[in-house]
Amino acid sequence: MSGPIKLVLDCVDPLALAEFWAAALDYTIIGSVENYTLLVPTDGSGPQLQLQKVDERKAGKNRMHVDITCSAIGGEVARLEALGARRAGDEIGEHGMHWVVMHDPEGNEFCVCDGGQDG
């Protein structure tokens, strides 16, 4: 039987990136050991996020990414930009859902989406 999942994100500077993801997801930084920094949801629900130090910088598109679901995409995009994220393009709409692709401070893609809340 398997337990809860943990997401692992490779990055160059786990401590610096932990500050961004903790604020972006409302997670708490538990601590760091050697090349790893662990974050957990502040409210106790959801997967853990482990940041793993690697030597190489990100190259190419992520094979998996985080979706941050919210009711007001514009406000959430602005909040995340203030934390250091960058918008990758304009809002996209498809199949009743809308989202904006963004990059965290190290260039990892993630999306801010409405989860189809308007339709």
C-alpha cells in the first residue's frame, strides 16, 4: 500500500526557492538537510513539496507542473509576480477553463487557473 505523495522539484538554490513556494502555496518550510528542503501545507492538507539541489539549471519544458487554482486569476498572478514569479504569456482559455502559464524564480513552469469555475 502506498502512502501520500510528495512532489520533488529540482533546483539550483533550494533555500531561496523555498521562500517563493512557501508564500505561493501557503506552505511552511520545515527545514533543510544537505541538498534538500522540505515544505508542508500550513493547513495540513495536500502533498509535501521537497526542493532538491542539483548542479544544472533548468533546460526545456517541465514534464510535470503545479496548478494553483483560484477564483480570480488576475489577482493571483499579480500576487505571485510580487513574490518573484514571471508571467510566460497571455491568459489561455480552453474547454471552459482559463489559466496563465508562469515561471518561478528559477524558471520552472506552473499555472494559475480557475478550474473551470465560470462554466
